[in-house]
Amino acid sequence: MTTLVIGANGKIGRILMERGTKAGLELRAMVRDPAQRERFEAMGAPVVVADLLDDLDEAFAGVEQVVFTAGSGPHTGLDGTLLVDLHGAVRSIDRAKDRGIRHYVMVSAMRAGDPLGGPEKLRPYLAAKDAADRILRASGVPYTILRPGRLTDDEGSGKVRTSRGDPAAGNTIPRADVALALLALLEGDATGRTIDLLSGGTPIREALA
Amino acid sequence: MTTLVIGANGKIGRILMERGTKAGLELRAMVRDPAQRERFEAMGAPVVVADLLDDLDEAFAGVEQVVFTAGSGPHTGLDGTLLVDLHGAVRSIDRAKDRGIRHYVMVSAMRAGDPLGGPEKLRPYLAAKDAADRILRASGVPYTILRPGRLTDDEGSGKVRTSRGDPAAGNTIPRADVALALLALLEGDATGRTIDLLSGGTPIREALA
């Protein structure tokens, strides 16, 4: 079963590709720049060079699952937010629907469900993520929407919580733990869920079961 | 039957309010700034002061139809595009759904159905309008999506076409004709349509029948 990883060359994407390929999953890295091929070929992973805003036929050929972890992030230009995080996501959801994908896992963001509750500077970004999440939910494609807290490059602990709950517990999560959560979701069968993800005390698989 | 006009103080909104109120429609002007009340009260139209990004309960009380003609337009900052054109629209759609509104008329934009087919500078704006239109369509709220061409302040001719067709016919439309089209849609019963609107040779009511 082939999983297309959109945004494989991002920070979460790279960890996901490495851990997942080692674990025996068939993860196809989608990258924009041919120069990014090498990293993934060295892992033994299949690679497709494609642009979210261009032809996606080759990228989606034979694919059964999708992870969307592309995006300009909250700190880049809003033209990228609109074209990549929003419209690129929408295009990939359309394609997933056409192809009858069995599971689309969206990396969203904490508070995307309430953009105006977020810090003022992040609100436009959260509005874009909210819209992409809504369009995915309404698409008919089986989905999981994962909403990590503030991402860090800390080492993963393998332990998380899935509700904001106690604010004293912080609102961050290492990218490595997000990548492990994505693997657990890809290996599982559950769909139709929207899940906050923050560092916590429960092993990832148990927290997502 | 009360129709809430979101964006009443915009260029299309003002013409719609004036023509519609004269024609005997109960149009409630939603404005952000209390100083904008006077214009509409002078027309004899009810006014509600409300912000799309704040509490909308009073604005939607007793409303049966909605026109969304708010928005920062394609030439303002993309934070406004994301917060008003997109997220403001989404919030009003949520409210329309909660209240069981019988018709939501969205003023969208030509090419919102194909953002990457538009001029490069407009693509982020078109991506936002596309997302809002998709969220409206999937909401379950009876809708019309009206997609005018490039707006002008020319006098209205009362005549339009509803497909781009012959490019020699131009891709503009006076705001006054968009306002007349909105009135025709509010007075009609048809929903579930997405309609391009450009200057042409067919009387508005006939073209939208």
C-alpha cells in the first residue's frame, strides 16, 4: 500500500520518511525540486517530483493513503499560505477524492478550529488551515486531521496528550513525535477524527488508539 | 422576509440597498462602523452594527436570506483576504446553517473556480474565494454563488451574459448590474447554482431565470 507524503522534504516530512521507510512502510516522497531526490533515494524510498500547483497525476498514481505536511508554515508570506497551505491542499483533496484514496491524513494546527482564538499574528494562517480542514471533512474522503501544538526540534519523547487540558503542561510538541503520530495513524484504520496533539504522558499509539 | 446584507457599505452593497429598499424588499444593512448607519436609515432601511469577526447573533436574528458582498477585494492585504473574504464568510455560513437560512447569495469572483487560471497577482485572492465557495456549497445551506467579472463603476445596462464565451465581449460588468442581479436572485426561488456574470445582451431577469 503506497502512501504519498506531500511535503516530504519539510522538517516533519523528513523524519516521517526516515522512520516510516525503516519500519517497512511504502512511503512515496513528493518533492518539488529534483535536487531533493537524493536524500530519499538514499533511504530506499520512492520519490516523485511534482508541484502541488501543477500536474499531480504521476504523484497520485497507485496511491492509497496521503499525508499532507506541506505548507509555508505560519511565518512565511500569506500568498504562500493561500496558494500552498490552502489551495494546494484543496487540489490534493480533489485528487484524493477522484482516486478513491482510503485515508488522507492532514497535518493541521492547534486552534485551526478557532482561528480568532489564536494569537493575532497567526489568525490569517489559522483561517487558511481551518478552511482546508473543513474542505477535507466535507469531501467524502476518509480523513484524519492532526492538530499539533507549537512545533519544536527537541528530541521526541514518544509520549503525548490529545487535548489541551492543563495549560501548565505547555502547548508544544517535538516534530519527531508528530512524525511518529503520523506513522501510527497510517498503520491504523480509524478515520473521521480531528485530534489535537501536544507533549504529554501517554505513549503515542495508546493516545491515538 | 428579512435579508441580511453583509457588506452593505461596499460599492455593490450600497447600490443593492438603495435599489432593493426602493423595490420594497426588507434589506437589513450590516455595517461595521456606527457612522455608516445614517446612509441606510435615510433610505428607510433597518441597520445592524456588527463585525464579521465578532458576535453575529443580533445581525442574524430573524433573517431568512443573506447576501455576502463584504470583502477586502483582490487588491488589499492578504491578511484581510484570509480573515474577511474567507474566515468572515465561513463564520457567516456557520451562522446561516444554525439558523436554517433559506437562501445565501455569495458574491464570489470570476475564475474563483480555477484560481491558477487567473492572473498571477489575483491567484491568492481567487484561492480564498474558491475555498469560501466550496465551504458554502458543502454547508447544506441553500445557496447561489455569483461570480462577476472585473467590476466597473460604469452605469448599468441591465443586460448580462452568464458564461464567459466570446472573449471579444470583454470580461467586465458594472457594479450596478451585479446589484440588480442580486435583487433578481433574492426575489427568485432557484438555489444550488454557480453563475458567472458579465456584461452582455440578455436582460438580467431572463439571464438568471
